[in-house]
Amino acid sequence: MHRSIALRLMAVISVLALAACGANGASTPTTAEASPSTTAGTATNSPTSGDPIVIGLSKGITGWWVAFDGPGLLGAQIAADEINDAGGVGGRPIELEVCDAKSDVNQAAACGLELVEKGVDMMLTTCDYDFGGPAAREANKVNMVSIGCAGATNFGVQGIGPYHYNTYAGNPAEAATIVEYGYKELGFRKPYLLADLTIEYSKNLCELVEEHWNSVAGEGTIAGKDTFMNDDPSIAAQISKVKASDADSVIVCSFIPGGGSALRQIRGEGIDLPIFGTSSFDGDYWIEAVPGLSDFHYPAPLSQWGDPTDNPLIDKVIERNGAPPDVFTYLLHDYSAIYILKTAIEQANGATDGDSLKAVLDTWVNQDTPTGPTTYTPECHIPLDRPFGIVKITDGVREYLGDFKPESVPPSNC
Amino acid sequence: MTDTAMSLAVITPEFLAQAVIDSISVGSIYALFALGIALIFGIMGLMNFAHGELIMVGAYILVLGKDLPLVSLVAVCVVAVVLLALLLERVAFRPVRQATPATLLVTSFAVSFLLQNLIIQTFGSVPRITNLSTTLSEAFTIGSLSIPKLNVITVVLTIMLLTSLTLFLGRSSIGVQMRASAEDFLMARLLGVKANHVIATAFAVSGLLAAVAAVLIIGRTGSATPTMGLYPVLYAFIATILGGIGSLTGAVLGGYLLGGLTVALQVALPVELQPFRDALMFGIVFAVLVFRPQGLIEAKSMESRV
């Protein structure tokens, strides 16, 4: 009987402990050294002097976001190490202060607040409007520059505030690329749109694709549209509707894993129409799920190295961790964010306050960054006019076809 | 053409036949989910939230052992998931068996979180990908109809499992004891039914159902994630409640009805209303429950408990 009571108590305590883990993460700030994915600190052994420039990172180090924030943090660390090894920023080393947002929207706000209170100079957030926005808003409240990368058009001036910048070209540019490349280069005339409603990114992207398609190809030329959820175990009904339509192509606005599953099911049911995916299909870790995938294109985020299928940053990750990153895009964006801050500080003659950095960043026109040419204005902090790299998959093998810049981009918040 | 007109225009006899096939296939998967939940609930009153994690662990086994031949891999998956189900019963659920339903529920949540986070810690939260079998992702073509082989396998497997389970519960000694326990656990124990034995068998069977569900999901989607168990369990609960909580036949019926409803709404709803597909579906389920609070088939065990 006593044993039974003890076991029950243990069960209750385990549950409470688990609940506490989820609710209170901010009290245990992690430094770059403490993160499991790091191999070295960022401010050690560097030929720098002077006060460090402290960059706060609100990232999901635990929970499901670690799949994307883990590589992001690694990218930021690689960039910081490179900069510190080369003498820092005006002689000052870069130091990273990491707060675990635990893949939780509420925790992201707490992390933002904690980093502000710790006196960081600027902030990097989770690359997502829903999960990164709360931390970015805390930075904005104290006129601190924050950088994130997300497709959602609200991850900029109008949605967050005047001190938040986005390294990603955003959904309008991505949608325009899909539509114009599909229409002009691949000869799509009657596409079928499959929208994944699970997150704002994929849902909003398909809305913008439809809007831009209507302006490029004319109203009434979309063969049909349908929706699904990323974790639907079957999209049989949607596929039957595609088959019953007169579509000549399919545009799948989704992300991995559900996007890959959708492709597997579409090809499995014998639909061999050309398919256009999204930038979330970048990388090759998912291709095995779709045996012999062919006639599939996606727009890949641009980088300073051109070919998105062969990037020297990947070698640096292999050097550090012994294995390539699973998800590359996020690694590149946070790597770029650190260099964007470095360039801005240098252009602001070493100033690190939000107003000085903003004054510089808002004048950028096609500034070189690791994520490609970047333009910011006081009204728009999303580099909408950046081209995308087009990648084609034939028989499961990726091939970079070159960069593509759409002629116009649907108007939106930025 | 408006979206509504468009969805009406495509409804031809072939399309309807395709929709019926889709419904049966999706319904079979839901029925498998629901049966695993209903079996445990019927016998020990436990709404096992960790059932989804059994499916998830099965999926990871399929991904990690992808170099094995398909038959061996499926066998390993079934054995491992059954063993895990037995382990959970022994370590987590047996000590709290006499506790209130709320304690049982919280325990199952704790087990569910634990397994999810163990997987995240071990394999990360990046989806793990496999191509279980290229043959499985191909389709049979009959006239203008195409039926993925996996759909046929899903339906055949579900029917085989349901038949075996019915025979097992109806004919075998332990099966009869399980049914007796499901109707009145206390009376069954007084009559000499060994509780540990019966409950462990129920968990083993639910493990088997979870492993088969994992094979069918991975065959379809090709990817395993730590949170992939959530969706099956949610649908299993709804199917179980719709069919009549505690009734095994009800759970299967609920699964097929839910599958049919999902496909029907996906086909019939104009695209503007599709974001509300699940809300509408659950609304219909609620409406059914208003008229039949006990579900479509009332379990005998529930009469005395309510």
C-alpha cells in the first residue's frame, strides 16, 4: 500500500516537473558554450580587445523548433567565430547570449524580456512570425534592433515595429517567383493549388500565389484549389479532386514533413504533372520519402555562394559537428544576420544603439550580405526584390538552374 | 467558375467511386487508431493518450531499421511496440490501476510527454524520412480509377485484424476473460479472472494495433516526427466517443464514419470553408452526441458506470 502511494506521488511529481519545465525556461539562461550543438565558445582565443558586443538570441533550443533554431544558432556561432578570429568588429569581440524559448510562443516573449534586461545590444529571434515575433516586440519596445527570417509579411515594420529587420525575401517574393517561373519558364497554364493550412507561412503563400497568378495569367485560369493539414495521414480526397480537374500542373504550398508526404501521395496515385513546391523543400534530407521524384521545382533562398545545392557553409558545419545540417536555410539566415549586424555597426562608426543602426540599415540598397543583395527602407524591412535560386529535382537528384527574379511582387506589409 | 460550382462539376460516377474508396481507406486507419484506444478503455477505464506515442515509436523503428528487408522490419516493429506497450503497462499504469480516472489520464499524459521528449532528445525534432517500400507507393489502375496499393493493403489488413480480434475475443479463453472484464471488472476478478494477465494482454493487442498503424502511416507519408502521435489519438478519441465509449464495435464504426465524414467534407466544402473542415466535422459529432449521448453503440460496461 505504501509502495502504491509512493508510486502515485512519484507520478504526480513527474507530471509537475514536466509541467514546470514547460512553463519556466527563462530562469536558466544558456550561453553559447552550454548549447549541445556548439563545439566552442565564441569570445575565446580571438585576437580582439575592448568590450564585447553582446547579441541576444531567443531560440527554441528545446522542443520541436530545435530542428530549425538549432541550425540557426550554429550559423550565428560560425559567423561570430569567423568575425572574432578576424579581429572582431572594430576590435570588439562578438558574444552570443542565448535564451531557450522552448518552442513556446509565451516563452519567446519571456526570453525577449530577459535578454533586454540582461542588457544585450541587439537580438536575433526564432525565424518565424508566430514564434519569433514575441521576442522581437520586446526588443522593439526599447528601440533595440532585432533580426529574424520568416516568410510572413508581418515580420517587418508593420507587423513588429520599426527596429525589426527580416533577412528573408518573404512570401510575396516567393509567391511571385513560383508564379512567374511556372508561367514563363515551365509553361504552366492551369495550375491546381494545394494549400497547407497548418501555419501562416504556407497558407499566406498560396493566397499570394493565387493573387499573383490571376494578375499574370488572368482570372479563371486556376484549375482548382484545395487545402490540407501538414499531419493529415492521408490526402486521398484532395488528390482525387486534382485528378478530376483539367490541371496541367500542381503548386504545393507546404513544408516538410507534410509537404513531402503530399508529394509521395500525389506521385503514388499516378499523377505525373509538373509540381512546384516552396522554399521549405530546400535541402535533400526529405527526398527519400518520394522515390524517384522528378519534374519538381522549388525556389531556394539565395546566398552569396550562388548554387543552393552546394554551399561552403555546409563544409564548416561538417568540420564542427562531423555531419551536415539537416535544415540548411535557417543556418544560412542566422549566419547572415550576424554579418548584417557587423556591417551595420561598422557603417555606424561602431555605434550599437538601435537608432544609429536603424539609420544605417534603412538606407541599404542592394547591400551585399551572405543571403544576397539586401535593400531596406524606413517603410520596408523585408528584402522583397531579391531573386531566388531555382532548383529542379529529377530522379531524386537536385540541380540548380540559376537565379530568377520576378518582374513584380504582390503588394503587402513588409 | 466559382469554387462551389467547380467542386460540383467534378462529381462524376468515377469521382464518387474514388471518394468511396478514399473514405474506406481513411476510415480503416481511423478504425485502427480507435480500436487501440477503445480496447484499453473498455477494460481498465484508461483513456490512453500515450497510444499515439506507441504509433510514433513504431514509426521511428521503421525509419531507423530501413535497411532491413520489409517483412523483417515490420516484424521487428510489431515485436518492439508490443514490448513497449507491455513495459508501459507494467511500469506506468499498473501502479495506478486502482486510482481515479483523472489520475490514470494524467499518467497517460506524462507517459506521452516522456516518450515524445525522449525521442526529441535522441533523434532531434527534424522529421526522419524513409521510403518503406516503393511498391507500396504505387497504384492499381482500373479504368479511370486508380487505387494506391497501400489503400488496398490498409483495408485488407484492417479487416483481417478486426476478424482475428473478434475470433480472439469470442473464442479464446483469455479473449472471453477480456470481454468479461470489459463488462464488469470487479465481478470478473471475483470469478477468478487474473487482472494482470487480462490487462497485459489488452496492452499487447493495443501495441500490435499501434505497430500496424505505424506501418500504414509511414507507408503513406514516409516521415516520422516526435509529435506525429497526436493527430491519430485525437481522431481515435473522437471515433471512440462517436461509436460509443467502451464498445469495440462502436470504435470501428466510429472510425469508418469519421473517415467518410472527412472525405465527404473535403470533397463537398467550397475552398473558403475548408479551413473549418475539422470544426464542422466535430460539430456534426457533437450533434450526434446530443441525440445519442452514449454514442452509436452503447457499451454494456458503461450502463452501470454512468
